[in-house]
Amino acid sequence: MFAWATNLLVDKQKKLKPSFIVSRTYLWETIGLSIGGLIFNFFLITSIFPFPRSLNNQSLKFRYPNLVESVNSLYGNIIVTQKQGQYNFYEGGQLVGSSQETEKSEYLAHLILSQHQEPKKILIVGGGLDGLINEILKYPFIKKVDYLEIDPQLVTTTRKYLPVYLNKALEDPRVKINLVDGRKFL
């Protein structure tokens, strides 16, 4: 194509230097390539695949066969799956919590609270949505729980699928959910 365009310009403009003709041919080829690329990306691809969001959800169903919801946030893709009444929450492909992990939450809460005689203030940096806060609030001497989560979309999406008793724990007056990076909070 380039050789044909160069010959065409040489025949029409015999007065010009050959180097000028070649550079002009390169310019027009680059412009054509850019316009063609834009047309292909924004018009042809969207007409071939008019539903990219549903295509993305279909591809996620292969990796997560029990997919309930997929949400994009600033910090990653949040995926909710369900199996046998339990919701699992993934962010960026990593499991970040589950709606029924009571044993893990109990163990972690007892381990944390056994490190001090009578803690009054607790700081949780991420990972508190799966029952940890509920287990910590069972201790009567707890006065305040600060829960830090960097991704507000994760909190919103997860709370839709949590059991009622876990949502009540998050609404307890002793609990403050801070949507901030833990490093900035400290």
C-alpha cells in the first residue's frame, strides 16, 4: 500500500523532491491508520459487541459459577457469590469475607481481646464485615469500635448480603465505620 501511494504521488508531482514525497506519504498513512483505528475501536467493536457489560458478567460466571453480583470500584472488582445460603465476597479475585464465618470471627475476636485485661477502644483495619465486629460487641466493656475500610463500594455491596444480625452490629452506636485508608487514619 505504501509503495503504491508513493508511486501515485511521484507520478502526480514530478517537481517535488522524492524525500518530500516519501515523508508526505508517511504522513497520510499515519493519519489514515489513526482514523481507521479510532473507527474500528469506537464504532465497529461496539456494533459487534453491543453488550460488553453482559459479556463481562458471562465471562465471570466461568470463574465464579455461583455469581450473584459484580461491581467495579476504584480499588478493584467486587464479586459476590452464593452457595448453600452463604455469600462470599471477593475483591480483586481475593476472598475478603463471608456472610457466615462465625467460627473464624469468634476465634479472632477472642484472640484479639485476650491481649488486654479490659480493652475499651478497638481499631479494625479492613476485614470487619464478616462478623468480627459482631463478636467484639458481645463483650460488655467495649465502648468504641473504629472500623476502617478503604473501599466504600465494598461496604455498600457487602451489606446488601449480610444477615440482619451482622448489619445491626454495624449500626450499633459504639461502631464507627471510617471510609479511609488505614495509613491516613493513623
